[in-house]
Amino acid sequence: MYNKIMVPVDLAHLDPLAKALEVAADLARHYRAEVCYAGVTATAPSPLAHTPQEYQQKLDAFSKQQAAEHGQPVSARVVISHDPAADLDAVLVKAIEESGVDLVVMGTHLPRHLGILMPSHGGKVATHTDASILLVRP
Amino acid sequence: MKQDDAPVLTPGQDNTQIMGLDFHNPVFPLSALAILAFILYALVYPDAANSQLGAARGWSIEHFDWLFMIAGNFFVLFCLALIVLPLGRIRLGGAQARPEYSRLSWFAMLFAAGMGIGLMFWSVAEPVAYYTDWYGTPLNAAAGTAEGASAAMGATMFHWGLHPWAIYGVVGLSLAFFAYNRGLPLTLRSAFTPLLGRHTRGWIGHTIDIVAVLATIFGLATSLGFGASQAAGGLAYLFNIPNTLGTQIAIIVLVTVVALFSVWRGIDGGVKLFSNINMVIALALLLFVVITGGTLMFVNGLVSTTLDYVTHIVPLSNWIGREDTTWYHGWTVFYWAWWISWSPFVGMFIARVSRGRTVREFLTAVLLVPTLVTIVWMSAFGGNALSQSAAGVGELANGIGDVSLAMFHMLEQLPLTTLTSSLAILLVLIFFITSSDSGSLVIDNITAGGKTDAPRSQRVFWATLEGVIAGVLLYGGGSTALSALQAGAVATGLPFTLVLLVMCFSLALGLHQEQRKQRLAAA
């Protein structure tokens, strides 16, 4: 039913995402789907990575670690945003369309102070894409 | 990135996270406290504040005229050298990086942040002021003569051409280089890491960042306050809308609300959008003035403005044995202090949108393109104004009584006055919006320890504060309070001149190391 599942991740705050990651892994095994881990970063240095390349390396490492746990094929997609605090929804929607995923599994309640995936994001993303969206509350 | 290579600063490393906020401690709280203190000072003792802060500004201009002049010239030569030297090939963000914005949008954003409103008012008022000896004439040229007209255009170009943009170029390039090539946070202190190392994390760094925040917010807020009274003056002149405090506050509220919308939407959805709108309207107004003012005169004007600039740039850059002290202190040195006090804001914003450009491309676009655009703009607006003044046509024949109305006096002599003047007022308002939104983003960056993804509520706070400061000062202390804080902002030009000179050294060092690293990697 689903061939490619996307999970937006915030590498700085993985704990609240644990449930969404588990759900995505279960679904991927069930449908024999690929999991695409998407991370949004600015081009300016951030606490997590000094360059987008460094961010890509970290996301790659994270995806491989996930693959080792669930055994399905994975990919890591770095989404560049000029202004992550403002256009996160827009860049995620674009990434979903470009990467041809058919299901998005999103964690919904991340630490408010980062604003990286506030509850409203899931709803906004859902209204702007054709993909199915599964919102996972922690 | 290897461990021993890791930068000494990390974005947000000294941040405090409470109540959904994420800010640098102590830069955010100390900046906020200092802002509050200065506002109270200007409101409770407007006259004392005005004379004391005015004295600070006067003192720095009077005693350090030579420093401002030498530094201004040095920045131009420094930037030109980087354009021609092999160092110019270094790309911001590394060899693989690619620009994030189209050239046109990129240019629209840096121009809107850097010049904007000032150019609107002064492109008309300044040449006429020099020509009619309103406050001294450049190089003591005789007022009202052909020689005086040529010096007037040359001097106006001198103040709006290479020199201000070299100042912005130095700051912008330093911040961009240390952020994108060295992985340092996008904040002012980062430019000093090659010299100060870990100490940039301490009080030297805090002080630089806090002064930058104060200069930016007071520069923006007082410009907004004065601009609101100027725009209200324009509305009164054109449409007989009474120029009351109410009208002025309404303008401030309107600008602030739209700027809030813009910062909320972010760089792509807000700032870029308004900068592009801005450019289109400015172009329309320019074309109109060129066509109705006389195309032939304009084409001649392009040549003569350029020649006036070229022939006067060297004598005007000189600081030794000047006989026009009144003029050169009142205009040139004041402008240099003013541009330098704006440089943390404009430089940082330019840096934010310039990843992926080479050093050469960056400086060419920041230095040469705005200068060319200013020549075009000045030939049309200043040229028309001067010829009206010389021919004794309209209000400008009597010189400039009210600076904010000079633009409308000039447009009055051309067809479709109501339409073009309305367009001019609209343009002024949009210029305010583009300065206010980009300024709020910059202050937010600095006070969030260089993080570009701090919660949106923080940038909303700064944008709101700017409008509130403008409104409160206008309401509580009138133009005296505004002048006081503006003088305070300009007075930061002196310490920042030193900061910028050190920054040049630091940048040259960084670029040199980068080049060596790339050569080693290639070998």
C-alpha cells in the first residue's frame, strides 16, 4: 500500500519522537516500504551542525542507525530552509512532493521552544500535500 | 569537521531557554534593560538627554573627523583590493556552495535594507541644499553657480556611493565569511575569533553585540519616528490630512503591523516579497521622472553626475587642511558616523542572504552595483531638482525649507503630481517596512546567540518594540526625545569605527588562511 514513508525528524530533540519513529518502523516492515528521514536545517551554522554538509552526515548516521533497528531500506533527506522558524511547513511540503513519498509519519508534540515541529505543523502540512499524514502523539 | 578544528563559538551555546523562549544570556536581558533605561532617560529628561547625547555625537565628530575620514577611505580601498586580488575567488560557504537567491532578489533585499528611505528624501534635498548653501557648501564651492552645481552632485554621490557601501561590505563580508566558512554563529562577535579566540565568548563579545543591538534598534526606531512625521507632512501637503500626533502614530502603527506580518512570514514569504515590491515601485517612479523630466537631460545627467563624482571624490576624501569645516563636519563626517552605526544591521542582513557568492561577486554587488544605481537615481531626482532650483522654477527655487517636502516640491513640477506623490509616499512606507522587518531579524539573531531558528515570538517582540519606541518617544517627548536617541545611535559610530578596522584585519587574516587551506587541499 505504501512504498515510501517520510519521517520528519529534529535531531536536536529525538526523545519526544521515539513513538513516531517506532510507528514508522513498524509500518515500513509491514508494507516493506523505504523510510525517508527528513531533517530541516538553515544554511547558517546551528547548534547541531556548522554546515549543511555536517548536518547531512549526522542525518545519514541517524538513518543508518534506524535501519539497523528495523531492517528496511532508508534514505536521509536534508531540507534546506532560509528561515526555519518561519517556513518549516512550506519546505516540508515541497520535500514531500519532490521525494514522492506516499505516507508521512509526524511526531506532533515537540519542545515548544524549538518550534521545529509544533502541533500545528502536522495539520498545515496535511492540507497542502496529497500524501497521507499520520500524526503520532507522544 | 575535526575536533581540533572546531570553532570556539557555537550558535546558542550560552542561551537560556524559558517560557518557550530561547535567547542569549546576558546579551538579550542587558540589551532590553539598556533600551528601557535610554527610553526613560529620553522621556523623563528629554532636554538633558538631547544635549548630552548630542554632545557625545558632536564630540566624536569634532575630535575624530580624521579617524572617520581615514577609515572611510580605507574601507573603500580594502574592498576594491579584495575584488581584484586572487582572494576574491574564495566562495562563501565553501567551493561547493551555491547562491540561495536570484541576483535580482538578492540585490533588491540588500538595497532595500541599506539605503531606502534616506535616498528618497535626500536625493532631492541634498543637492539643492549644497547648491543653495543651506548648511555650507562642499569645498566652499560658490553657491548658485555651475561649479556649485557640479560640486553639489559630486558631494551627494560621495555620501551615497562607494563609501557607505564599502562600510556595509566590510561588515557583511566578515560576518558571512566567519559564519559560512568557519562555522561560527551569525553574530558580530564571531568576526573577532581569529584575534581574540575564546575571549569572544566573554564580555568583549557581549559588549560588541549589545552595542550593535542598541545602535540598530535606536537607529531604526528614531528613523521610523522621524519618517512618520515626514510622511504625515507629505500627506498634509498633498491631501490636506491634518498633520497631528494622531496621524503620525497611525502611520507608525500601520508600518509596524505590516512589518510584523512580514517578519512572521520570514525571509522568503515576507522580507523578499516586500523588497521586490519595493524595487518595482521605485523603478516605476524612476522611469516616470526620467521620461517626464526629459530623457535627453537624464542621459546627459548620467555622464555629468559620474564626472562630478569622479572629479570630486579625491578632494572630498581628503581630511587635511580642509577649509569647509562646517560643511564637512556637518555632512561628511556625520554621514560616515551614521553609516557606521547602521553597519551591524545592514552588514548582518546582507550576510544572512549571501551564502554561495564568491568574495569578488559579493563585493562587486555590494559596492559597485548600488553606486551605479545611485548614479542613475541621483541623475534623475537630483538632476531635476537642481535644474528646477537653478531655473527658479517652483518651491525649490527658494532652496529647501522643509527637507521632507523637497521630494514633493520636485514632483510638483512634473505631470500627474498627485499620482506620483502618492506613489512616493507609498514607497517611503514600504522602505520603512523592509528596514523594520530585516532589522528585527538581525536583532533577533544577535540576541539569540547567532541562532537563526529562535522562536518567532522573539522577532515579533523586537519588531513590536521598535514601533512602540518610535510611538512612545513621539508621544512623550516629541522630536527632542527622538533627536536625543538618534544622536546616541550616531555616537556609537565612533567605537564601531575601531571595531570595523579591527574587523578588516581579522577578515584579511581569515581569508589568507582560507586560501592557504584551499591551496594545500588542491596540491
